[in-house]
Amino acid sequence: MATETVSLERSTVVPGKPRAVRIRRVLVYILLLAAALLYFTPFLWTVSTSLKTLPETVGFDLLPDNPSLSAYRDALTDFNFARYALNSAFLAGTITVANVLLGSLGGYAFARLRFPGREFLFLAVLATLMIPDQLRLVPVFQMLTGWHLIGTFQGFIAINLVLAANLFLMRQYFLTIPKDFEEAAKLDGAGYFKTYWRVMLPLATPALAAVTILTFQGMWNEFFWSLIILGFGDPDRYTLQLGIAQFRFQYQTLWPQLMAASVIAIVPIAVLYICFQRYFVAGVVSSGVKG
């Protein structure tokens, strides 16, 4: 009798449950799709405008009447945009490599080494994250002027050689790695640097991927310090973002060329993120596990 009662309850309750779950899931997917379309609309407008002519940009039509790639050709040739892209690639690549090496070294030191003033120095690093760039503008500009680095790539690289956010991220990730690996390396006679290079660094691949993506993306899109340091020098040293700003004039904006340049600037970052997305998510999540 008890078995029949249980079977009757299951037959009356269970069939309705999967249906409610399916309806809830469909509603969630619809909301997520609507949000994705909402965020994708500006990018669609950017691509559409880059395929238009300048007179067509005055209207409100989303799709161009006669799609053309002339804006991309103008951006790459008439406005020296290829040179700006090479400058940004060089600066972003150099600073990314420096941050991966120095950020991981500093993060390992803060996480594992014991030395006087370690906690104070780490708090000082964190304090720099609370100071906006605008407050550091005058002293940094005077310092680079005294060193004759204004208008040079060296000046831009010097102030971005290692970022506090990367030090913090690497330190947090190294804290999640068990100390057993280091103790085993010490038993084999490895010193601090060999342990860092041969043991800890290979285990920190997700964090290194996160640092690579964040740093490259940040330097590729950097405008403030590029304008301050490189904007007063030779135009051949302009970065991508400074080059994009050249499409705006006092009485006119070349919208097709401006949007074409923006699309070109977006593509490398999108490709980089797609290739390293799995490592990026794992590195950011793991770095926040332990304080």
C-alpha cells in the first residue's frame, strides 16, 4: 500500500517538474539573448557605418545601401593608420612581456619570500591602485621631461613597465599553489629563482594568460598616457588610439573612416580573448580564492 502511494505521488508530481524547468530555462535564454543583442547593437552600428559613404551616415538606416570597403582603404593608406597599428603592437607587446616577467617575479616575492617591510610594500602597491592617473599627471610629466623622454617610446614603456594590478593578481594566484611543490624543489637543491622558474611559473599558466590579455588589451586601447607622452612628438610615433582621434576635425567627422579604424582596432583584442578565454577565466577566478 505504501509503495502504491509513493508511485502515485511520483506520477502526479514529477511529470510537471521538467516542464517548469524547461519553461524557466527558455525564459532565461530569451533574456540573455535580448541582453546580448542590446550590447551587440553598437558594434553592429560600427561595422555598418564603416561600410557606408559619408553622405549615408547622415541618415538613420542601419544597413548601408551600397556597402563599400573604401573607408578601410582610406584608413590604412591616406591616414597612415598602418603605422599607428604597428606602433601600438610594438608598445603593447613590449609592455606585456615586461609585465608578465616582472609581475610574476614581484608576485612570487610578495607571496612566498619573507623580508622586512614586505607587507608595507604590498600595501603601498595596492595604494597606487587608488590613485587615478590624472593625479599623477604633473609629477610624471615633469619627471619624464627631465629625462628627455617626452615624445619617445621609452617614456611610455617606463611608466607601464610593471602594473600594480598585475602584481596583485600574480601574488594572489601564487598563494593558491600548495607549498608542497616548493618544499620538494628545495629538497632537490633548487634555490628561490630556480623554484620560481621551473616549478611555480609553469603552474601559474592561467594567471599569466590573464595578465597577458589584460595588459595587452589595456595598452592597445591606452589613450591618456599616449596623448600626454607621444601626442607632443613626431606623428609617426602615434599609437592606434591617437590615430583614430585624427579622424575628428573642427567642423567635420569622417564617420566611415573612424568606424573602420575602430573595427580594425577591435579585431586583435577579440582574437586574443577568444584564443585565451579558458585560461583567462581560470586565472581571474583562481586569483580571488585566497587573500
